Amino acid sequence: MSLIDLLTGNTGNQVAERAENKFGIGRNQIIALLAVAAPLIISYLRKKSQDTHEAESLNAALDKDHDGSILNDVSQAEARQSEGNSILTHIFGGEKGNVENQLSQKTGISIDKIGPVLSMLAPVIMGYIGREKQQNNVGAGGLGSLLDGILGNASSQAQNQQSNPLNDIIGNVLGSGNTGTSSNPLSDILGNVLGNNDPKKKDNDGLGGLLGNIFGGK
């Protein structure tokens, strides 16, 4: 399963449906948030995996807690929401509040709900990474390449299949943010997603405009 398949297929839709029922948020908003959060989390983990200790810790966590079973039983996403919050805290650290605030502004999901929704999505994303790790028989030393491949393949697939706004969002997210040139992947991805690091990229070219296509300009 490619990352695009995860985001736009049955798993993504089932998770979005559960989050919609739990939080009273539009399903399209949740799917769009997932389309941004997944590359963001994967990109940051890729950066962290460059450190041997971090790679070993991630490898152990994936082996222990993220075998991919959540992809076949999305009810786990609700049950593991607290765990998801811990995952996000570890990944984003001091940037967590800033990430949530900016994503809240762009998706229209209120700031009091953006954190809980992301916490529900995080175990799903980790489960996807864990399944890819198992299927490719990757250890700690190969995690960086695995994560880089996931992002690269998703970028190519999104750009080749831009037939709907969600693919446009994914392609936008995985554009220049996938180069990993900055020391801070959060700045890379958020700058690219939000369209605020490039003066030529106005909001109607970034995530805001793409979300508008989904939400009918709302």
C-alpha cells in the first residue's frame, strides 16, 4: 500500500468517519489534515532517524507497538489517542503547539480539536510505517531510506494523478518540503504546505486554496 492509497483509500476514509463522529468535524477536513500530517510526521521521523540512537529507538517502537494491524481495525485509532499524543510530543517537541496552531488556521479545525484529531491520526500513520518496515524487512539502519522512499513515491504518484484536490494537496505538501535541505523538517514542510516561505506562493496556491477546492471555498 502506498502512502497515497492510505490517505485516499478505505483506511483514510474510515478513520475520517470515526473522527467526524467523535469530534463533529467535516470528513473532508480530516482527510485533508491527514494528507498534511502524514508527510509531516514521516519527514520529521526521517530526519530523526539520521541519528543512530533515534533510529534504534524508532525501530524498537515500530517492532513493539506498530505492526500495522491498526490499518485493518481503525477502531484502534480512538483507543490509542493518548498514545498518539505522546507520539506527537516526541516527534514535534517544542514545535507541537506551533504546528497545531498553523494547521488549525489552514484547515479550519478549531484549536481545541486539532490536537485530539492529530492524536487519533498519529497511530495510524505509525502503523503504516511499521507495516512498510515489515514488508521491506528493514532494520534501524535502513529506516531513513525507507521513509525517504515512502515520501518520494507518494510525491511521484500524487503529481502523476492530480485528478482531485486531495492529490493536489499531497503533491503540494511533498514538493520542495521533500528535499530535506533545512535542518528543521517542520519548517521545510510547514513552509511548503502553508505557502508562506515563498513570496511567489500566495495562499491560493498553497494549502488554503487547495482546501478551498474541497470545501467549496469555505
